[in-house]
Amino acid sequence: GPCTECSCSSGKEPDKDPSHTKKKENGDQLCVPKIFFGTRTHKQITQISRELKRTAYSCAPMTILSSRDYTCIHPVVSNSSNRNEMCVEMLEGKHGRSCSYYHSVHKLSEHHAMQPASVYQAWDIEDLVSLGRKLRACPYFAARELMVGADIVFCPYNYLLDPQIRDSMDIKLKDQVVILDEAHNIEDCARESVSYGVTESQLRAAREELDFMVNNNIRQKHHEPLRAVCCSLI
């Protein structure tokens, strides 16, 4: 029978309520879950969205979450070695600069090509970035805004597995549907999410700073154990 729980079959606008709830006839709240589709790489997201276009659900409200490495179009930030840090500095207005692309996000997220309609088709990251360049609007933050009304959200594994990324992207998985493509890669991804790499020179620099803290009686009880850890690792 026809789909009754999402907006794909009716052509209606998606529910803009962040909790994605709708009223049932008896007045109770009916929670309509989002589908979070996790893939190993960004390239696989493009393949999946291409397949979505071929289904009856190509009109379903969707979005693709990806890093600034793939979606930043600011001429300075996109050529930086640390796009995340520079983007935050631009948003905070440091050095007297601001990001005009960020302030035009609504032009992209509200564009008809991104909204469910009779001619709506699933899109991929390249489509989003191309339209963002045309409108001079930020694809990275537009994709995050589109998540509010999306029925399906595509993203790499670590967006679902890494608690810090989930928190920063405001991803809530409770009562939602999670699909993991090629799930045999999950163990490696989970290990990477809770692992951290550090060089010997970084450890030595940290030990020197902790030596200074301890020798100058600055929160000794906190810094002495940290110094001991650095020394044992070195």
C-alpha cells in the first residue's frame, strides 16, 4: 500500500519539528524515525545516493553529512591545512573577518532543488557543493540544517560511532533507524574513534610544560600524575 508515515508519497513538505513527531488521530504523539545510513567512505555515499534516485523513494527528504574537506567552498578556508580550526575562527569573527557563505546558508537549505517536490530527486555531495558555489552559500552548514526535516541522513561511520562527532553534529540516535553498510569495518572504525596518536617530541614538550607547572607549585596534585604518565611513555 502507499507510504503513510513519511512525506515521500504525498509530496507534502517535511515535518520541521526537530523531534520529528506527528499527531495521531487520538491526539497522541507519533514519533517518525529518521534513517541514518552510515558508509565507510564519502565516495560510497555518492554511490548510495545514485541508487536512491532509481527507487520510488527518490523524492524522500534527505541530507548528506560530510566534513569541511568535502563541502567548504570559502576561498581561504578551503585551501587551509586546518579547515576546521580556521572555519571556527571565521565564525567567531577573529581577525576581524567573517564568513559571508555561512550567513547565506538559508539560500541553499531553502532552495527548491533541496526541497521535496514532484520533480525532487536524490542528490549527492557534488550537487550540493555545485549549488552552494552558484548561490555563494555554505554547503557544510546547509546539509546540517537539512537534517532537521530529512527522512534519511547519509554519513560516514564515524559520525554515528564517535560520541564527540555525534555531539558536535547534534545527531540523536535514540529511537531512530541505523543502517551500516559493509558493517564488517565497524570494529576498525570504532577503535579509531577512541584512539589518539602522539609523537615522542610531543610527549617531551608536554613533559617540559608539566615540569614547569610542578616546579612552580601550579596545581601540583593534578600535574604530577600527568608528568609521570609522560615520563613512563617516553
